[in-house]
Amino acid sequence: MTDLLRLATAGSVDDGKSTLIGRLLYDAKAILADQMEHVEEVSKRRGSDVPDLALLTDGLRAEREQGITIDVAYRYFATPKRKFILADTPGHVQYTRNMVTGASTADLAIVLVDARHGVVEQTRRHAFLASLLGIRHLVLAVNKMDLVDWEQATYDRVVADFGALAEQLRVPDVVAIPMSALLGDNIVDRSANLSWYDGPALLEHLEAVEVHEEIALEGARFPVQYVIRDQATDYRGYAGQVAGGVLRVGDAVQVLPGGRTTTVAAIDTFEGEIVAAPAGQSVTVRLADDIDVARGDLLAAGPAPLASRELTAEVCWMAEAPLRAGGRYALKAATSSVRAIVDEVSDRLDVANLTAFPGPAELALNDIGRVRLRVSRELAVDPYAVNRATGSFILVDEASNETVGAGMVLAPT
Amino acid sequence: MSGTSVRTLTHLQALESEAIHVMREVAAELEHPVLLFSGGKDSIVLLRLAEKAFRPARFPFPLMHVDTGHNFPEVIEYRDRRVAELGERLIVASVQESIDTGRVKEQTGPRASRNQLQTTTLLDAIEEHGFDAAFGGARRDEERARAKERIMSFRDDFGTWDPRRQRPELWNLYNGRLRKGEHVRVFPISNWTELDVWQYIAEEQLEVPNIYFSHEREVFARDGMLYATSDHMELMEGEEPFTTRVRYRTVGDMSCTGAVQSDAPDLESVVTEIAATRITERGETRADDRVSEAAMEDRKVAGYF
């Protein structure tokens, strides 16, 4: 049985990102003949003998005309062991907004470094954003090793520099791999040019890395999405997707907000009843007691979530008009929709240097900062660092209906 | 952990659960959704996902087919049977009617196709019924422009898609807030590949129209593709019909959907062929994408599926 790994890459063409993705897709046979023909044809028309693999991911007319990537593109490839969904995020235009979007669903991020230049500001930004978005697995891809004569000393220096950076991050698993995406060294097969390196090639690592931590969480979480009622069969069930841990029949659960307790009487699927559902599975739950449960409620087993009308969160701002104290927005967290008022923008982060500018501030487009919010009714959440599914929210401008902010709940201090 | 051990979801289970989650979000947050059902493999998967999302209750939305009048008769027969089995309601929006009432003008000549005309019929039907969400079976792996599409994708009151101003889509938190006259297109199987769809059909033992399996058919070659001879297709000079064994990889209009030569008589052999293919499904069998480099993007901007 194959499982699913969602990964994100970030970087610019200069790092060899497109070449790396092209290589992965090509070697995993996810680029088909007509797509390759198209790339070769367009590349030739533009006067290039080498196929420009960026054309595979740059899908929009404006992107191809301007030679830039303006939006996250999703790519799919598979090996006999795993299926991969790759969110390819552009490195320049609107990079924070795009990278945050791509990283929000990723289990793993590949941070690309040019071996000649080592850890640069962009490396720090990418690694920091991956960490902020709760990605627990990083691959430091030290690329273009062919241009530094495959030297171990260069690689060791990059790894040491990145190690100092990684200490400031919340990423428990960092694996560095020397490679040449252009020549295919250490992408699918281990490289003879890099015989001093005894770790896995990139694809080998992607196939093997264990990423399903959300199932191991202690407290099961189940945001109620939709109530299924059927009069003919007198059926009433609470539909949703398990958002952490394993939900089991017989579990004592709190219904939040409110805090009433009941027991999971049954877990239904289209195929019949099951005894347990892991994080990620969509099911329908029946409860032992006839209590009022609706969309937006959270069923929680194990350690109690935070339930409050105030939250502190790291917010990534995505709108032209800045986020300021006093701003009012619609807030959606899991299946709850409430209204929120910004009490304070406590600080703004310098993503390149990982330092915070304290004091009252405002967040401009692509800024990230710490924000205190008051919400219109009690909201049950977890710290994002504990559970991404129940610790994240979006802010929506109530006038334009645009999604303007991405929030990650912080533990109360 | 206590009790029975629980395994990580397989990739198909994970994709299935994601799609069910999307469908339930739409049912909960939007007022008048509709599910676009063509009788093709992707929308067949959508119907099974809707069963998994909402049974034992009925679907909280009707089904709708934009019927060009040039569909394969086998597919229309399958469509009606499947809808009857499910006991759900089907709305048929007819391109012929749009032509008859003068909303659109039929193309003429041997390359005439009703493919583009569907957009007007679709948008008219969405407006007439007051739909604010339309589920479609489009996938990101199908085509370059679709790779950039959101799972829940905003359309303004002209039905227009603006690829440069899409709402960011974070985690699984979809923003379905709309003003009157606007709607969202929702693609629950965005993250599925063609192979995933076939593996799922095989695993779920879903019936599909028989034209997806190898059968004898009278065809003619045009632009490197094999088209079925029919009343809807005018032959051009030098085009000689012949009979061979083919199957279809995609199901659209007879006028824009090509067949592939194949001896695959059943699901298992189709899955094997798809896994080994070196050409994309739309590249191999869809004339509507060949008009220009951005043919799909241009049609999507105008409101196409």
C-alpha cells in the first residue's frame, strides 16, 4: 500500500529549483512525452537549446510570457512506495504569501542552496517560513555540487552554517543532501562523484521519511463539519474529518465550546461501522447522548484544547491594506466561523534575520507578526505547534470577501 | 496508543477523505450547490464521493449535465441509469436550447464543435437556478492552467476566472464567501491524477460507460487523432473511415474527443495501460486543448468547466 507525502519547494530559478523539480518529475516518469515535446518546442522558439523545465510548472499565459512564476503550482509524481504532491512555490513575487500557502499543507519542505553561495538570506527566509508553518521535516538540498568540484569541505561548510540556523528553528528533522540536479547526482540514484557522502539520495529519502506525526498525537480532535440527518432511517450523525490523534468508539469526548461530555457511540463510513479513525480520515460520528451539537463544535478527547474568546497568534498578512489594531475580520478556524477584532499587533518579525521588532506595529503585505485577537464567541483551538489542523485560521475581509491573513495559534504564556 | 493499532491512510484513502471534506464544507457553507455530472470517469468518482459524504441522507444538491446534444449515446444512457440508481435529481442544461433561443451561434464546417458553446449554457443555468457553487471533476494534473486552480475557485458575476487574483488557499480552510451573483467552482479531486481516478474506480468497482473499454468502432484519422464517425462530424477530403478496436480516455463531445487504439477490455487492463502511457490524456484525446498554447486558460477565464 502506498501512502501520500505532501512536500513544498521554495526558491528561485537561480538555485536550480526548476531543474530539480523537472529532474524529479522526469525520473519518476511524471512528465509525459507530449509535455516534454511542448517544453522543447517552446524553449527552441525562444532560442534555447536546453529545455526550460520551468515551462512545465508555469501554467499561466502571463507566467510564460514574462518568464516568471506567479502562483503556487501543484505537481504529482509517484514511485512504487509513495505518491507525492509537490507544491512548487515561486521565490520572488509575493513569495511569503505563496510559500505560506504551499507550506500550509506540506509535511516536508526542500530548501535549496547553491553550493557556491552557501546559506544566504533567502535560505534563512525559506527555512524560517517552513518552521513557522509547522513543517517538521526539512531537506537541505545543497545543489550544484558539480560547480564546486564535488568537494566535501564546501558541503560541510554549508551544513555547519545551516546547523547554526536550524538551532533557532522548530524543525526536529533536518537532512542535508549534496547533489547536482542538472546532472542527476543524488536525485534518484546515489552519486559516484559524491562517494564521501553515505546518506540517501533525495528520492530515496522522500520515499522513506516517516511523516504522519498527527496520528501519534495524544488527544483526538474532531471538528463537526455537517450534521447528517435522514428521516427515513431516523439517522443523526456528525460528519467531519479527524483532525489529530485517533478517534475511537468508546472515547469520552468534550463538546466545545460549552464543555459538555459524552461518548463516541459509533463511527460510520459508507462501507459500514469502524472502531477507530486516524487523523485525516473523513467519517461520521454518532454520540451516546442526545445533546445539541452543530457545525463549528469541536469534539475533543484527551488533553483539553484552549477554549477562549481571546487568542494570540502569529499572523501572515496577505492584503495591500495593512493589519492594525482595531481591525475587524471574519475568522474561520477548522469549521468555526466567528468575527474577530484585532486588539494589538504586538510585534513584527524580520524573516531574514529571525528577529522581532517589538512594540505596537502594523503588518503590511507579506509581513508576519504576533497579534492578539478577540473573537465574538468562545473558540476551541490548540497551539499550532501541537496541532496544525486545530491551531490554524484564516482572516477574511468582510467587505471584499478576500482572504487577507493566515493565523497560527500560539500557546498562552 | 491504546487499543487496536490504526494504520496511516493509503494515498487513495487520503485523497478520498480530502475530497469528502471539501464536499461537506460546500454543503455546509453555501446555499445552492450543484454537482456537474457528465457521465465521464471523473464525475463518476464525484458521485461516489458524494455518497460517501452524505449517505444515508440524500445529496444536499442536485446534479446537472450540460448536454451538447453531441454526446456519445452510450454515455447518456449510462448517465440516466446511474442517476436513477442513486435516486437523485438531474437537471439537463441543453446547448441545443441555447442555440434555438439565439443565446449562442452554432459553428459550421467540418471542424465545428459545440465545446465552447457549453460555457454560455452552463453560466445561464447557474444563473437561472441561482446556484452559488458548482462541483466539477477537473484535476490539476490534466493541464497547465488547471495546475494553478484552487480547490474552491472564485467566479465573479460574469462567471469569469481571474488567475492572477485567486484567493490564497491555506490548510483546508476554504473561503466561500460570496456576493449575490457570484459563485465558486469546486474541484474536490483537484489532487488526483488520472491513474488515481482509475485505481479508485477499480477499488470501488464503479461502473463506467462501456466506451472506456476496448470496442470495435468506425473511426477516421484527423490531426493525429482517431474520431468516431457520426452525424455530428463532417468528413474532410481524404479522410477514410475504417473499423478498429479503440477505447476512450476522456469523454467529451464526439466532435472533440479522440479515441486511442486499445485492446484493454476491463478495468484491470485499463489501469495497466494508463500506468504505462507516455502521453497525457488531454494531449492524446482532446482537440479542444489544441487550439492554442493557452486554450484551456482562455476558456476557463470565460467560465468554462
